[in-house]
Amino acid sequence: MTPRPLFAVIAIVLLALGGWLASDAIAQRASETYTDAGEAQRALAKAQADGRAAAARAEKLEQRARDARAVADKSAQEAAAIAARIQQDEAGIAAAQARIAIVGKQRAALDARLAVRRGPLVRLTGALQKMAMRPLALSIFKPGSLRETVYLRAVLETTIPEVRKRTAALRGEIARRDRIVAEAAQALAALKKSEAALSNRRRQLAAVESRQRLASRKASGDATREAERALALAEQARDLDALVGQLDAAGMLRRQLAALPGPVLRPARGGAVKVAEPAARSSDAANPQMRFQLPVVGRTVSGFGEAGVGGVRATGISLAPVDRAQVVAPAEGRVAFAGPYRGFDRIVIIEHPNGFTSVVTGLVRADVAVGDELVAGAPIGIAGTGQAIVTFELRRQGEAVNPLDYVR
């Protein structure tokens, strides 16, 4: 083989390498979210699991909405079903971002390997190019040059198999590069599809919530007074724990009053008077062991009981969702507080059956009001942007418990 054909083969390889060295901006940003490929793989697996769970919840809620007779119940189930579909789309976005990050890290590792192999090829190409520019006929005018040329060509013939082997390996790496690029394109297409679906779902949810707000204005007097009392408690409470404790006490008193038997008319004839026992709430009877769902789809940043700033143990779990993620009610219940609270942006506190209370913080927008009765999975607000953190605390009879022990 003469230097020219060999030079052409190596030049083609180098041109292919040159097109590879530019990195994609989206992959770069996604890669920076995760410390290593293992973390990105775990995030992908969790996002896929979250998506399947959200889809299952949405199907159940959509069936309940179809079966509902009362208009208010039907509307509540529809809103919860749309919120579950939104979380399914958000999980799809998270999965696509994780895939893009994995591809980006594979590209970075391949870049490093190709950069190491590129140097010797450049030097070899330069030497071959220099030999190609020196015609064999000119060698007879310089003493000894013909012998040197014959010697060099003999050496070159022995190195050609190794050169072919190395360029073949590089061509294999370039083929792998092409597959990675195709995977990145597929992940990017999935990301755009999920984002488009998410935008459409949000418009649907806004329409349903608008109808619910119009319907609830008819009975807003008591809710307004209760919201004012909740705000007053928030101003008096020294911290979030104290606020939750005061709301728990107020909720317990309200439930006790509601459970008292009503007045009993004196019977027309004498005899023993039987006082009817207050009926237990259907939720309490049907759910001796409450089950909850996470309020938002996202990566777990810190778990229950982990040491935080200053060594303080976390009383809940912290989640990192996608930007403007949908936040939902962890279970059915009644809103005890909703609004801004110092140091936590906007928070929502929900009273659940069987003595449970959930606290969700880190919202930039709360879409519920004090006194609202919520179905499980009902939309309660929106998370922030720029790596926002949503925390979820669960308390039973006033004591903090690990939410993951009760998440279905």
C-alpha cells in the first residue's frame, strides 16, 4: 500500500472524529444534574417507575370520575385524574432528561478515548503526507536516498497491518458514536413530546379548576372566616412545628364537636331514651391503615431522619421535581392551612382521617383554600423552578412518622 491510500483512510477517520468533538448543549446541562452515570441510571429507573404509578392512578381516577353521580364529586375526580396525567408527563420528562444525561456521559468518556487516539494518527498522517509529496523518481538525484526510501517503504509495509487494526478500532468507536447520537435524538424527541403533552394537560386542569372555583363561591363565608383564623395562628406560631400542633389541636376540637349527638326530642310516652351514637366517618371505617402517595414526582434529595444543617434531623422527605411540577394531595382530607409561611414559601397542611396530618412545603403557588375537602391526588399547587425542593412531612397524632412507611 502506498502512503496516499493509507493517508486517505486515516484522513477520513480524523474528519469523523472532528465532527464528534462538539458536545450538545442539552446533554451538557442534563449531565451536570447528576454526579455520575450510576446516579443518572437510578434517576431513570425511578422516573420510569413514577410514570407507571402515575398512569395507574390516573386510570383509577378517570374510572371514578365516570362512575360519579354528583357533579362536585365528578369534577374533583376529573381534576385529580388530570393531575395524575400531569405527573405522568413530568415523569416522562425526568426520564428523558436522565437518558440525555447518560448519553452525555457516554459521549464524554468516548471523547476522552478518541482524543488520546487522535494524536498518534495526526502525527502519522503528517509523516505520510510528507512522504507522499516526495516522488520516487527524485530519489536518484540524492545519494543514499533511494536506499532510505526502500528501507522506509519496507518498514511501512510491516506497520500497515497495525495501522489498519488501529483505524478499524477507531471506526468501531465512531460507529458507536453514531448509535449514541441516535439515542440522544430519541431521548430529545421523547422530551419534546412529554413537554407538549404537559402543556396541554395543564390547560385542561386550569379549565376544571376554574369551574370548581365558580361552584365553591356560593359557600365561601365559613371558609373565609376559617382561613382568617388559620392566618392568625400562623402569625402567632413560633415555627412550623408549633403551627402544625395548633392546627392539629383545632382540628381535633372541631372533630369532637362534630361528633357530639344532636338534640333528642322528648318522647311522647315515658320510657328509656336512646341516644344515637355518632356515625363514624366512612373514611375512618374503611381505612384503618391510611395509605399515601408522594405529593410530587421527583428525585429523593434527603430522607426521613437524615441530619441536615446544624445536625437537625429531618422530620420528612425532600424531593427535587422538574420545574413547575404539579403538587397533589397525598391522600383524601381537609385543608387546614394554605398560603405563605416564613422560610418555606407557600405551604399546604392537610388533615386526614385516622389522626394523620400532612405538611407539604416549597410551593410557589397554592391552588387550595382552608376548608377545602380534597380527594386523594387532588391538585394543591405548583412547585418552583431552578432546582426547587418540595418537602413532605407526615404526622400521626402529632408525632412525625416516616412518610415512606405509608406510601403505597
